[in-house]
Amino acid sequence: MARRAKDPQAYRTISEISEELDVPQHVLRFWESKFPQIQPLKRNGRRRYYRPEDKALLIGIRDLLYVEGYTIRGVQKLLSEGVTSPQALQARVLSDASGRSALDEKTLTGPDLPELALPEPESGLSATKAAQFRLKTARAALQHLIKELSPL
């Protein structure tokens, strides 16, 4: 029997959030200890219930850590500066990333560099795993270019 989709405003359990974000439950609990802004409701036997704003914050944290490559301390700094909404986190990252290359693009180019096509991740991967694949591929491509352009 197929499960009905939950209302977007409904509270989610840690297992539902874990599945939706493709992050293990123990990681979510660890993040709670590192980011005081994450405050799920705890009821009946300390069972966690995440509000939609908690989920949005967790998505922002996950993307900063896994996609953008921030450290926990870096994300803590952003959050301590009052940046709490996912939109504000993304805007802040984009403004901080003005000197960083955009890894979501399909190619990496530069003034004196040839265009470098990056392979697409396999279909069926979660968004997090696809982003990790792109990051690893881009990193390998950049290392190859650095090696190629470095003087002997």
C-alpha cells in the first residue's frame, strides 16, 4: 500500500527527516549538539518532532557542509551572525563565494584554460550524493589542470 504524502506543514520524525535529507539519524542528533538553532520538539519519551522551519534549517546546514564544503565551525559562525533562514544562508554563501568557482555548472572555464566538460552523475542518485559526485569530479579535474599547467 502506498503511503500518502504528508502535508508540507506537518511535523516530521527524525526518521522521516533523515530519509528526506539523506542524512543518518545520528548525524542529525550530532548537529543538534553543535547548532543550538536546531530545536525540534521533544515529546513522549524524548521523541523528536521537526517543524517545517527546522527541516529548512537542516537542509541549509546539510548543503553548506556537504555541497559548499564548509566546516562545522564555519556554519556555526554563519548561524551565530544571525543567518538562520535557508534563503539567507544561500545568499550569504553566494556573496562569500564570489571568488570561488561554481561547481554546479557543467563546465569549468577560465581566461587561459580550455573548456573542461564534467561528467553527469548517474541518474537515481539523491541530491546530496549527486552534489558530492560533482564536487569530487570538479576537484579531480582541477587537480589535473593544476598538474598540467604547473612548470616541471
